[in-house]
Amino acid sequence: METKEPLRWRRKAKFIDSPVERVASLASFSRQNFSFYEIWDLPPEDRSLLFFRLMGIRCLKPIRNTEEFQTLMLPAFKQVLHTNTTVLDLTGFVSFFPKLQRVALTRATIFRISDFAPNLKELIIKRDRDLREDPHNNYLSSDEEVLDALCQLKKLIVLQMEVLAFDLPDLLTLGKQLPKLKYLSTNVTKKIEMNSVKELKMSFKQLKVFLFCSNADWEKRQALRRLIIKSLKQIQVVEDFSSQLCATKDWFILPELGTPGESDLRHLTLDYDLGPKPADLHLKYPRVTHLKIDWSEFGKCENNMLQMTTLLKFSHIQSLELLYGVPIAFVYQLITKYGPNLLALDVADGRPEMDLTYNHIFYFCPKLEKLCLVGRGTEEKIDSFAQLKELNLSLSFGCFGSNSPTLFNLLSAPDLKKLELLGQFKDVEDLRMLTSMIKTGRIFLNLENLVVNFNWFTLMKITAKKEIYFKQTVEFLFVAMNYLGKRLTQIKFCLNDCTEYTQLARCLKENATEKEMERISSFYRGANSENLGWIVNKDLIAMLEKRREE
């Protein structure tokens, strides 16, 4: 992992179409004929800031450039490591690792952090949860030397180590050695052995958030979740957030309230095997703010009618997520009960008999800021938008007909700051209409974050209709960028939950082989690159990489 010192940049080196160009843009350098040595002409503080930014910008290239890593990323990494470093996001740095060297470089990275940044309070290496939950995913396992190195970071409060997997006993050891740890997000191997309540208490005395993925059996994962909730009274979130509208970056550790020894759990996901007696959920977890009901599991419980009554007795609910199958009458009861203080609502239910309307939601939820509905197909004139700032809109299941007044009415919410479009409009003319509304200033006046997700499952069935829709989407994205101006700071274009457009476009642009494409995602399996050339749009790639969420 060593490189020659002192650090000098070769003046003829040009790094085109990469995160480096984004750094050049941040530094107001000319992208034309840019070479990285120019950054050394900046004042030390500005140069340091750029290096920190570079560490967090992911590389989406299908083929890693070893020279770029050795002459650019590695020296920049060394520059950000020092005793004054307290927060370090290396998500971008590790994404540059060549695949065959990934294990060795990950180990070496952790060793160097342990030696040169001993005062770290936050260490972050993120990986998309959808990829981590992929059943074909092979985790990179930790070992004794890596564990020892991490244990030296005694001041850590936040550890997001999502590229490694740990045996549960090793996590307990890590917890004992990091007494200030409050936020942990990682992966757990199949070796989930049920430890005692006492062991967990001794290992995680301050832990508030414990997020994990695992390729262990579902029963073992649920048993571990129950044990953590039972053992750690101070825990606030376990395994995952109980709302897809809540993201890591939005979450902050809340102060403890109430009686010591009482559960401080804030996110509660209910299924039929959670464990507590059905009549006292609100007493066992009195401070729950985010409630998720997975009825496909929860509905199996023999006492679910009694539990349904219990679910109306919480005092602090701010977020509801209701998965398919919750009795319709009970959906209305939940919204009526918690609506006055509800900030986020997610109802994923495409049953034809589900007649929940937007007007009903906004009437009973006057403070609502985030909304996600799947399966709504009613036509209505929306009278009020509450305080709607974030909207996840499913275009699948034939929810909206062609030229739907409700659809355009909903998208005209005046305070909307974030929009995610999942699937495709029923008619491409609707997308053209939306594009026209942006041009004429009738929509998205306060939009800051736009996500378009086609929800494609495979590349093997790309039709002419999809090609036409794709090209109109490109125009829509360019119009959004040009007409919404600087307000629209983040744009993300995905083919599905695991695959960004730029990944596919780069594969095609760089003539990656099918095998190289499959290494990124099984989504690429069977793709015929000769028929997909129309997907590559260099201007779109550049625009998305400039404005994508970092």
C-alpha cells in the first residue's frame, strides 16, 4: 500500500470522467486540460477540505484504474490521516480498490487509520443496504488483526463499517474496547450464537443504534434482534430503521427520557414473532416514535386482534409504515389516532379495495411532511397538502391513468423539496407534460432532491417502448437541471434499487465484458451490450455525477 514520497503529481496526468473532475469543479479549476497537481497550489486548508471530499465520492467505474488509485487516491488518503482527524468518510476511497486487491487494501486501510488517526470519533465506510442484503453477496470477513486495529480507536462514537462482516463474539469484543460507541452499522456473519443478556450489556453500555445485515437464517436474525432489544434498554434502533422515509443521514441520537431501566426503543417493527405479550406493547416500549407493521407476518399471530387494539395506545408516534394486508378499517383507525402528530406515512398496499384517499390523509395528518403511497388510483382534486416536503410516488400497478389530474395536482405541492418517482408513467405523454410544466414554472419551485427509479428487473427485455421512455426521461432530467437552477442540488437516476444509471452507462462506454458487468450486479446478467448503445449519454453521466447524492 506504500507509494514513493514526497507526494508529487505528474503534470501530464489527465484524469478524465472521474470523481477527480468533480473535485476540480469544487475548486473552480477548468475541467479542460485539468491535472491533479494543480490542487497543490491551493492553501493548505482548502486542499485538505478537497481531499476529505474526495474520500467520500464513490467511484462508479466498472473497471478500476490502478494507476489512478496509486497516484491520486492513496496519497490523498495519507494526507487526511493525522491526530486531529475526528470524522472520516472513506466510502469513496474503498470504492477505488481494484477487485483482486480489495481484501488486502481494506485491511491495510484499517491498520493505517489505527496508527495515524487515533482520535477518530466517526469512521464511515458505507455500502448500499440492498447490495448487502443480496442473497448472492459474499461478505468480506473481519479477522483478529483487523479487530485489534479497530479496538485501538478508543474515542469512536460512530462506526459504519458496512464493507466488513463480523462474528457476533468479535462484535462483543469490539464493543467492550470502544466504551463511547453509540452508533454501529455493520454486517454479521452466519455465526450468530445467542449470548446472554449480561454479555450484551457489558459490551454495549452506551450503544443507541445497532444496524446490521446478515446472511444468517431469518430465525437467527430475528432472535438476535429480540435479544438486543431485551438486553439493551438504552437502544433506540435495532437491525434497520422502521421507515424507509428515515435515512441514516437524517437520524440523530436522541437523549434518554423517563425512568432509568425503561426501554428507550424508538423504532419498532412488528411481526408475528417479535416476542412481547400482545397486550402490553405500549407499556414495554413507551417511547416508540416510528412504528412499522409487517402484516404478512404480524397477521399470522393468533392474538392479532388484541394486538391491534394495543397498537392504538402509543403516545409518541411520528411515523407509520404499513405493509400489504393490514385490515383496511384498521388503517383508518391508525391514521385517525396518530394523524395529528404524524410527520411520515408509508402505505404499501395495492389491493383494489384499499380506498384511502390523499384528501383523507392530508385532512387527518395536518403536520405530514413525508408521504409514500403504493397502489393509489383514485382521481380527486386535492384541497390541501399539509406540510408535504418529501414524496415517494409509485407509478406502477396502474395507479394513475393517462393525463391524470390527481397526479399533476399532487406533484404541484408548493413546499415539495424531495421527489422520488418509482416505476414509469403509464403514458410517455405524461412525462412530456411534466417536463413542459417545469419549463413554464408551474411545478417544483422549491425542489432540492430528485430521484428517478425505473424499477427494471433485468436488461434482457428492453423494448422499443422502454427506449422511447428512457430518451424522454433524459430530456426531463436535463430540463429539471436547467430550469430549476441551483436549488436542485441532488439528482439521482436509478435502473433499480441496486443499480444507478451511471454504472450501466460506464460499463457500455468502457466496453466492459459481460463478466465484468456481472461482478457489479446480477442485474447485468444476460445483457447484450450491442443493443444498448443508446443508453450511453456522456452529458447525462457528467450531470448526474456532479449532482448525485454524495
